[in-house]
Amino acid sequence: MSEKKQPGVWEGFKAFLMRGNVIDLAVAVVIGAAFTNIVNSVVKGIINPLVGAIGTQSLDSYSYCLKDPCRGTGDTATGIRIMWGSVLGATLSFVITAAVVYFLMVLPMSKFLARQAARQKAKEGTQEVIEVSELEVLKEIRDALVAQRGSGNSHN
């Protein structure tokens, strides 16, 4: 009775870490974190001042007082506030991030993959045409040989 040896925990962990998608995911998280800083800087440095031309420079200061009196900020604030400016700022950050990821990463990659697939399909189509034409030539040669033998046998 032979028993199969089960891989140990360490070997399983090592195999998990060595998979390509784990490394890709780690790289994506690091790049995403760095990219978040860029987007936040764009929102704080460009979007907020544009909004500031209309009202206050910080979206975080936009709020609605649900229960009076709404005075003060931070720990000294009184009343109940709905901080819709913070939600708007986070939404703008998300939309900007999504747009940049789509237009600079997803769209070019999908176009590249579509071109690559079209090239592969064209290459396979050309190969089929070559195979079909070779088959046609071989059939013609066969037919010519059969005709030659047929005409050679009738002269004997």
C-alpha cells in the first residue's frame, strides 16, 4: 500500500507566492497606491481651487446642517452635519482615477490585444490558404500522373 506524500504547508505557500498572478497583483497594488497620491494632488491642486472660485476652496467644508445649532469644527462642532462636500471630493477622485485607468491603461491594452488577435487570425487564414493551395497543387500533380500513366498504358 503506497501512500502519496502530501505537500507541506511551506511548499504550498511557496507555490502560492511563485504564481505569476500574485506578483502581478502586488505590483498593481503598489502602482495603485502611488497613483492615488497623484489623483489626490490633482483634486486638491486643480479641482478644489476651481470649486473655490465659486465657493470655498475645500470641498470638505461643504455641509448641510441636519440638527441646529451647527457651529464649530472638529471636536468642538455642535449639531448634526451631513458632510456632502467630502463625498463629492471622494467621488471626483474616483471618477478621475477611473477615467485615467480606462483611457491610459484599459483602452490601449484592449486595442493592442484586438490588433494582436487580428494579426493571429490573419496569419492562421494565410496558413489555411497556403495549405489549401498546396493541396490543390498536389491534386493536380496526382491527376497529371494518373493521366500520364493512362495514356502510357494505352500505347503499349
